[in-house]
Amino acid sequence: MKSMNRKVRVLAQALGNSYSAIGKQKIFCIGQNKTGTTSLAVALRNLGVPVGRQSWAERLLSDWGRRDFRRIAWYCRTAQAFQDVPFSLPYTFQAMDIHYPGSKFILTVRDNPEQWYQSLINFLIKKFGREAISSQDALKEVAYCYKGFISDVQSLSHGVTNEAPYNKDVLISYYNFHNKMVVDYFRNRPEDLLVLNVAEPGAHRKLCEFLNLTCHSDEFPWENKT
């Protein structure tokens, strides 16, 4: 973690105050993984929006697990937009809303929870193999970000059993809980939240209008399709 802190400090110093709280408006992409978050990040970069380095943010998972958002908020000084863990996890968006008032939030969704779950499972099998996701013990041997990271995400956020770390009912309930919580939180602030299905026609234009950016395409670049 000390190494992580040094890296963030070096990058933040190199950027100066360009993306501090008094700089550009923050954009938080708070949809669950496998809802088009990678495509959204690519679209934002294409629009000239600096996106935070995901591999650094993921290493703050344990901070999220303790609901300690201080270093996560400090990390957000390094760019303008942020996505995936820990920003895709519940409670982070509330904390960032407090730390960075006036920010914009984008909740990416799929057509339905079943589609999201199947996309998640297909992606994991393709990337790590079916056996690697068969149990929590097997997940602990998977090397991504660091060895055991995927297992930590599951245990900290979903509370699943060792025998079924990707229990369908548990994960779909979690997906619905997160989305409902986001929509409810912003129910009286519709100008601050965009609920976006990147696969829908005109989704890219909807994003540009929400962020008040010039749009050159109606459709999203499609990344990590599963």
C-alpha cells in the first residue's frame, strides 16, 4: 500500500491541480462490472476526458471493505472520470458525492439482470476458466491485480459461500440492490444521474448531452463483449 501511495502522489504532483476538487467536474461511472463500463471508459477517453488508472483504484478494495473512503477520494485527484472497482461497488458513490460536490454519476445497466449475470459468468470463464470460478478456494489462486483479488471482491461485496462464489440468486439480488440504491439516492437530483444502457440506439449521444460534450457518434465503441 505504501508503494501505491507513492505512485498516486507522483502522478498527482505531475498533474498539478488540474483535476483537483476545484478543477474539472468529476465523472463517476458506478454501474456494475459487465454493464459496459469498459466501453464507457473508452468513449470518455475518445471525448477527451482523462480516465483514472483502473489497476491503481482496484488496489483500494480493502479500503472500501472497511468503508474508509479517504484514500479513494485522494486517488480521484489523479483524473477526471473513474469506473469499475471500487466505484462500481455500493456506498462509494455516496462518499464521492460528498467529497466532490457537483460531480456527475453514470449508472450503466444491461437489458435485464439475467443478461448481466450471464455476461459476467461468460467473461470470467473466458478469462480464468470454469474451474477457477468454481469455489472461493479456487478463486484465491487466480492472479488478477494481485493473487486473490477476485476472491476478495466476492467475499467483501457479495458475502457468497465457498462452494458457490457466483451463486446466481445472490448476485442478481446484489445487482438489483445496487441499482435501486443508486436511483433512490438521486431521485430528487435527476440532473446528476444518467442511467445508461450502452447497447441501446443513441446511447452515446445521450452520454454527450448529459456531460455537455460535443458528440460525433450515436453509438458506443464496444469493448469486452460477452
